[in-house]
Amino acid sequence: MTVKRGGLGRGLSALLEEMGSAPPSDGPEPKSASQLPIASITANPSQPRRMFDEMAMAELADSIRIKGVLQPILVRPTADGRYEIVAGERRWRASQMAGLHEIPVVIRNFSDIDGFEAAIIENVQRTDLNPIEESQGYQRLIEEFGHTQEMVASVTGKARSHVANLLRLLDLPDDVQTLVKLGLLSLGHAKAVMQAKDPSALAKEIASQGLTVRQAEEAARKSQGVAAARSTASTRRDPELDALEAQLAEALGIQVAIEARGKRGTVTLKFSDLDQLDTIIARLQG
């Protein structure tokens, strides 16, 4: 389904920058922030981020216990009188872990598309998404909201080539994508794996042996070379077959073709007229 844009575009980036989308510093809360009960806020089911590092969350919760929430989260009102998170789910979760009952928020009446854009922008700018989550977010903007790659690049502040490369990750096998999500493969590793004859095998080798990106690229090139060599070997004609063809052609006085597939094959005798066919039959019958 294609949804028309709400027209905010890059304005979302400006809003998030004003709110402090970069990692928060020890500064005062924006004056536009309000306090809302944490219980009145719900997570966004369309949130592009799917994985939350437990250790990092615990550290953030400890910081919030000491200093409080230094930057508000961004929410939008919902039809049931509650509020849905647009950006800042980590701070909301960590605040619950810290035992807070209220959290500073900035409330905006975002449409679905603008809210989803804001969630992606906030996560990308804070480098919170792993490459697969980021690529899935871009794919949703394209498939559900009718964005082009150029539009995705514009609203996220990324180069179009970066967006295109990230989208290619979704063509990788599921097991390889899982390794990327877990941080066992970097984006550089994933790009190398895409060039391999067997992406899953190379991905497991990288994860188990701790290969560098350069080593992974070299392994991918070698796998292509081995595959090409095997293909060439399987199609290369046996010189002995050529010799047999020549011997039969000379003995029968006709054109002969021999095709071998393993231990089996075919012998084709070609004739130009029925008289030549009669001659062939007579010679075969002895």
C-alpha cells in the first residue's frame, strides 16, 4: 500500500536535532518537554529497532537513576487517549528499569509515515540500529509508504549508495542475516559474503575464525575462482573422445559425434542420404 507523505520530510531531522538525537549530554531538558506517566505510554509496533543490548540497557538505567532522563522522548497521541513512542524507546525502557513513574516527552501529532520516518532517523543518527534492522526500515519506507531510494536517502541523511547497499543485505540467507544482527558480522563482512559462491559457508567461517574484512573479501574471491574452475573442468572435453570420433569417422566414412556424461553417453552417426544410411547399416552388420 502506498501512503502519501505528510510533507514534513527533512523537518523531522531538524526536530530530532533540537531534541538532542545525538547521545545526550548533561544539559537542561528542552522547555517544550512535558512529563507523562510511563504507564500511559506504549511502544511503537513499527519501531525499526528489534534488538536491545541488555548490558547497555542496564548501564543506561543506572545513569537514569543518578541523573534522570536528560533528553525527552518523542511521542504521538493515540485514539485511546494514550501515547505511542515515535523515538526514544531505549530511554523509556531504561526508565522503567530505573523505577521511574514519569518521563519527559515532546508530543507531536505525527502521521504513520512521519512517525516511522522519525523512528528510523533517530535510530540511524544515534547508530542504534544494526545493518539488518536499518535495511528493513528502509525497505518498509519503500514498500509501505511509496518512497524511492532517493527519498529514503534524503529523509535519513544518508548517501543513496549507502541505502542501496543496505537494501542488498536483505537478499542474504536468513542465517547470514542473523549473524549480522548479532554483531558477529560487520557491514563490511556482509558485503564480502554477498560476493561468495556460498554465502552461508563463508559467513560461518568469518564468525568462527574471526576473519578481518580483507580476509573475508579474499576468501570470497577464492570461492568464485574455485567455482569457475570446477565449472570449466566439468565442461572441458576429454581429448580421448576427440580421438575416438576421428577413428570412427575414418572407419565408417561418415561424420561421428560422441557425447559422454560420466560412464554413459551417446554416439551419433550422421548421414546425408538414404544410400549413405544403407552403407552405414551394412558396415555395422559386418
